[in-house]
Amino acid sequence: MKKVLWMTLIVVFSILFAFSASQAKPFKIAAIFQTAIEEPWDGVIHQACLQAKKEIGNIEYEFTEKIAAADFEKVLREYAERGFDLIVGDAFLAGEEPARRVAKDYPNIAFAFGSEFGPVSPNFSVFDNWIHEPSYLCGVIAGRLTKTNTLGVVAAIPIGEVNRLVNAFKAGALSVNPKIKVKISYIGGWFDPPKAKEAAIAQIEAGADLIFAERFGVFEAAKEKGVLAFGNMSDQNALAPNVVITGPVWNMYPTIKFCIEMVKKKAWVSMDLGEWSMMAKGGSSLAPFHSFEKTLPGAVVKEVRDLEQKILNGTFRVPVDEQKPVSD
């Protein structure tokens, strides 16, 4: 009789537990983007939120893209009013001040925004794409492969988070080839493929035979002119398989996962989340070489892999230089 009673209680409690789990309140994430999610920077954040929804589960995710500067604060306040647990996005330039104002008015909501500035207590945390380490590795490859000793970089805007990628790429190249000259062009915006293509063509005509495509648009020029390139932010080899050797990859999932865990634990505080974008935390990496694995010189691949391991082990530190670089 007792055995039957215990079995009945176990079944009842199992059903109640399953029911309560299914009725658990979903974790709500909102993302606000100034550009289209096709733009790599915001696209990486978007993909990380989608991954969290899939892998963690019981998450509601909404986003708004292509938000004009005049509408940024309005859209952000609408999300805050709807009681989202975590609001993420990019706050660079036009979004910086509005994001901080809204966060101050909603201290019980966790805000995590891409920013070149610091966090603000109690709830506004910041992150950035600290992918200068794999950018340096790309520079090493370029420095070894170039035949003209002239490299190109087409970048967005000369702010700290962009400059450090450009400077890291140049430093990596110079570390193995002191004869290197680097042509650097800023297109003055986050997403302008035609302008980036035009800048890349000018660099190629000036002798550049490998180009770091910090922005979209370079691959088209590289395909037309028969030069190689490096992607940025994500594995972009599929966009131009015969052109893109590799590139620095930013993985925002470790950051988003950490944010969700902290909010769920009711342990959220304002912080700089930068470490979660470093190679050691899995937040950045060098994209696969794909078909170039077979065509790159073995000595170059080994050199890069050895240096990659030193970065992961903490025995080599890539310098962080956020000053605007000068084009050679």
C-alpha cells in the first residue's frame, strides 16, 4: 500500500513539476540596431540572440533594425515600457546618449550596448568587438603573402573600436615584414558597399595585393582585380570563396549567455563585458581557411597557429592601439 502511495506521489509531483516548468515566464530579450542586420557588426549580435533562443530555450526575442537617429530613443523606450529583461544593441555615435538616458530611467532592466565608453551604474553595461587578436593574425598572413609589400585596409569610421583592428592588422604585417606599406581608407559610414568597393579599387591600383575588408564592398573589387582579401566580424568565405583567405570572427554568444545568466541570478550590475569578446573566452577567433588550407604555405599556417596558441595561453599579447592610423 505504501509503495503504491509513494508511486502515486512521485507521478503527481512529476506532473506538477513539468507543468510549472512549461508555465515558467519566458526570458525576454530586445535588440535595437541602427543598421540593417545584414551589416556584420549588428548581425553578429542578432545571431547571438537567435542562438540563445535556440540553445537556452524559453526565450522571447524581438528586434528592430535600421533605426534612424531621431527614432532611437523612442523605440528603446517602447521596449523598456514593455518590461523586457535584457535590452541589447549598438550605441555608437547617434545611439550613445539616448541609450544611457533610457537606461537611467529604467534601473530594473538590464542594458548591454556596444559602446566605446564605460558602463554606468546600476544597470548599463558595455561591450565591444575585441577582435584585434585575430586581426593581428591576419596581418601576419598578409605580411608573409604579399608580393608588392603593399597592403590595403578599407574601414568604416576612425573611432577606437575600428582603429584598433586596423592598427592590429598593420602591426601583425610589420612584425614579419618591415618593408610593408599599408594604404588605409575610411568610408565615413557603417554600411556603404559601393563606396568601399571604390576605395578598394583605388588601393589595388596603388599596388595593394591583399586587402583587409573591415566593411562590406571590398570583395567585389578583389574579385574583379584578382587580389586576395580578409573578411571581418564573421566567416565571410562563402561570399567570395576564391578571394577571402580568412578573417577575424566575433562571437557574441558568450557575452549574451553571460548576460542572461546574470539577470536570471538577479546578479546584474553595470560592467565592462569586453573580456567575453576575447579569444580566451571564445568571443573571437580566426575564421577557417577553407580551400586556402591547401594552398597557403605550410610554414605560414604553422606560424599563425603557433601564435594563435600563444594568445590563447596568455603568453603573447596583441597591442591595443586605438589611435587613428596614418595611411602610408
